[in-house]
Amino acid sequence: MSEFVQEIDETESGRGDELFVHFSLIVDKGQTPVRIDKFLLDRIPNITRNKLQNVIRAGSTLVNQKVVKPNYKVRPLDDIQIVLPEPPEEYSVEPEDIPLEIVYEDDEVMVINKPAGLVVHPGLGNRTGTLVNALAFYFKHNLPVKVGNMADRPGLVHRIDKDTTGLMVIAKTEYAMSHLAKQFFDHTVRREYSALVWGELDPPSGRIEGNLARNPSNRMQMTVFPEGDVGKEAITNYQTIESFYYTSLVNCRLETGRTHQIRAHMMYHGHPLFSDARYGGDAIKKGTIFSKYRQFVENCFKICPRQALHARTLGFVHPTTGENMYFECPLPDDFAQLIDKWRNYLQSRKTLDTES
């Protein structure tokens, strides 16, 4: 019997930023013609026929690099690729009435603006108080019965770090989950982040390529393996928006969505994110450490005591209408205050230099 090869991004909780599972197989030479939904149902564990048909209808199943319908008849040596939303955890999620900032919502999808400090998915030490708990409550009270078990497994198709702010898309139906998971797998979702990094990037715009995997000497960090022999491919495009000499406001556009991708890539590039304790950005990286400057930087850390990273834009194709959806979210207050403080500091330094 043909056996699937399964690929899942690996992170601290067994997930990548993009929450999908990819299966692939080559059908045996002796396979008799059979509907693909029935064929896959016998080979993929813990999946219902209804969910499988939703996945196929969403265009998430390719045979010989072509999208097929549920009634396609599998043939010998067919090359099958299927992308599924990651299955829910085995433990139940307790609904909690946690406020959500909803930017957009319709019957299929919801876009939210996640605040700093909110963990996206339950894990060890974070079984409650997460975005998933909030979504479980919201879905329980706002979704019609027709969407099946979505109230029991809120529709995450990607995530962002606890202390990163910004836009996330949430699926409200099984079909939407499958459709969005395929878009993330194909890297067609548009995601741009605002980041404040230490120093000035040279060149001011560019592309960082380097596989990411767990740091063998610090399991809490991801690290770059430039030779590409370890980890998953990761690509970040960056452009300097404004320079404050000691720090720079940078736009980062993701081509891939790996865990801590921007944070690890910027540290590798020599410009860790400002106030990012995990990647060394919570110490002065540029500038003479004299008392007034040190005090200024420490005050900045107090204003924004987290990595200065914000998921500013999000674009995807609507699962049912086919419309190109695009959203943009302004910087949160702490990040905006931080930028103003650096801008004013640079201006005051220029004024002193002119007067002297």
C-alpha cells in the first residue's frame, strides 16, 4: 500500500507559524481506479470524509501538479500532494470571554488585531488565557450550527509570537481553513511587518536567505544555517523606512513563515530587534554608553518592553468569493511612542551638533 510522507514545521510546541500539514505519495503500480476522497480516507489518520471533501474542493489536493475534484479516480503512479489544516490538540479548549479586536468579519473569515502579551495557542504553562480560548468563546456564541465542529477547534491557520502585535486571519468554516492553509503553503499570503532594529542596515534594502532551525545550544532560539543543510528554507525581504542612526524602522516582507523568522534573520544580519530579549536586542548595540544615552535607551525599553515587531499588513484571497482581501493596521501605542522618542532624540542630537 502507498504510504504518505508527512511534513510538519517543528517548533517549541510542534508547530510552525503556518499551521498546515503536507502529505505526499506516489500511488502503487497495481492500484485499481478509485475515487480520490475514498482513497485518501483510508490513508490519512483521524479525518472525516466531510472534512476531506472540503479540503479537496478548496483546491488543496494536487494530482500530478493539477487540482482535482473529489470524484477524480486515482490511477497507478499518480503523484498526490495534499495540504491539510493542522489537527486540533487532543485536549479540550476551555472557552474564555477575552475581548477580541475584530478588524473584519464575514461568514467565512475573520481578521483580528492581536495585542502584545496574548499567547496564540495553548501549550505547556499556557492552557488558558490564549487567543484560542478567546476564539472558542466567540465561536460558541456567534457561529451557527451548520459549521460543524469549528466551535470546538477555533480556526487558526497561522500564528504570531506572544509579544508581537498585529493582524491575523481566522477561518470560520472547515472549507475556509483548508483554502487558507493551501495559500500559506503556497506562500501567496501577503504579510509585511514593521520592525525597529539596532543600527543602520547596509544595504538599506535587501533579501535575507537562510534556513532556520532550533539553536542546538539554546533551544529557545531559532538560528540560521546558511548552507541550507539543516532546517527549513526562510526568506525575508527588508526595506529601511526611516533611519535614526542608532536604530532603524524597517519593513519586512515574508516569503516564508518560519518560527521567529524576522527575529532570527535580523540577529543573523547583525541588527537584532530593539528590546528583543531572546535575541539580544535588550542591550545597547550601537552608540557610546555614556550616562545620558544609556538612560534614554533604558527609558525606551520601559516604553516598549517587548520585541518591536508589528504585523502591519495582511493580504489573501477570500476562500469563497475569490476577492483579493487586503488589510493594514497602524502601529500600537507602545511602538508608535518608541518611534517618536527615537525620532525626537535624533533631532535633538542634530540640533546640539549644529549649535556646537
